[in-house]
Amino acid sequence: MNTPRPKTIAGLRVVPRRHYGRWLSMIVLLGIAVFLVDAFAHGQIDWRVVGQFMAAPVILEGLVNTVTMAIYAMIVGIVLGVLFAIMTMSSNPVASATARFYIWLFRGTPLLLQLLLWFNLALVFPRLGIPGWFEYRTVDVITPFVASLLGLGIGQGAYTAEVVRGGIMSIDAGQSEAARAIGMTRLTTLRRIVLPQALRVIVPPVGNEIIAMIKLTSVASVIQYNEVLHNAQTIYYANARVIELLLVSTVWYLAVVSVFSIGQHFLEKALARSQGRRARPANAETLQEA
């Protein structure tokens, strides 16, 4: 019987690597997984209650409110982010200073503090409007929904502004110079040349911010906004099934985040294909042809 000869390279015997660390880490992770499964299987959790409230109307209502708030807040944040990113790069010192102050203020204060300030705005401005024309009581205008939207949306705008500014700065300055050489205004160059190319850099971090926003809506529960976690808390205050309702909230958060993550993945692939089709850098001649 022929035995296989050991593999050699340049006359040296090759000894296969033994991945002891890989096997050890796998054993440790399996041990942790078994421990967690056993803990949840034999812990004081009534899984029937989890299944009972998984599709409860009040939980589903909170879920809809969570997704709605995340979408609205990101729309506000993206609009403000693009606006203030452009202002920070403006040659107007007033506009640039205003944008930098906005970013400094809302990035430097906790989100929970911002929500509480918006919700208690009536203590500073009892009435909103134009005296003699129309006025409303602030407590009637700043509802939990409005306070949550202002706090989440305006705060998000400060972070999105930095993301957009970084995306704009990643584009070769020569393309803007070529656009100006054929008579394009600064705003037209930004809208037609710079921003479409910067999207590939901007979309991944903004997609992560959307996912983070879904989870950040839970902070709005402190000002009584009826998102999924707040509604789950309302239920377990009544029936004392704390861990069961928290698990229900966990499952729904994971489900929503997974859906948005899949959407982000396909959007990034679509942008990559789109950018690949027009990867040729712009110059004065190609811009003139366009």
C-alpha cells in the first residue's frame, strides 16, 4: 500500500497549520449559546404570554408609530442635514457660522435632554403664533408626537450634516472647476454634478442612521409617545409580565431593523451599479456635451 508523501516546497516539508484558537473560540461560543438557550428555556418566562401579545392591537399600534416616527424624523434630518452641510461650506460667513453653531449645539447635547426641552417648551413660550393674528397655546401644539419629531429630526440633522459634508468633500474638486469653466453656477454644480456622485458615500452611513433612528424612537417613551416600547411598558405595568413584554418589543425591533437593513443593502447595490455606468470623471468637454 502506497502512503502519501508529505508535500514539500523548495525541499522543505510543509506542515499544515493547526487552528487551535479557532477550535477553542468555537467551543466557547457553543458553550455560551447552550447556556443562553437553557436560561431562557428554564427561566421564569411564560412563552404563552409572549405569543399572546406578539400581535396584540396595542403592540401593533405602537409598532406603526415607531416606524412612522423613524421615517418622519429621518426625512426632517436629511433635509436639515443637506441644508446645513451646504451652509457650512458656504463662502458667506454668517451662513457658515450659523450651520456650525447648529451642528455644535445638537451634537453636544443628549437626545433625551432635547426631547424633554421640546416637550416642556410651554414653560418658556406659553403661546405660539403672531400676536393679533393667530395664537395657540404651546401645550396644545407641542404634543408628544410633535416633541418627538422635533427632538429626533432636528437632532438627527446635525449628524446627517456631517455625513453629507464628508460625502461632498470626497468628490474631486476638479469636477467643480470644470463645471464652473462652462458657466455652471455653484448651486447647479452641486445639484447636477457633486451630489449625485456623493450619494455612494452618503447612503451607507445614512442607512445606518435610519436603523439607529428606529431604535432611538424608544427614547420618546419618556415623554409619553405611544411607540412600541411605551405600549409594552403600559401593559406590563398592569399585568406584571415584564420580561415577556420586553421580549415582544425585542422581536419587533429586530424584525423592523432587518427589513430596513435588507432595503439598505439593495439600495447600495443599485447605487454602485449606477455609479459604475458613469464612472468616467467629468471634465469641461464631457460637461459641455451633457
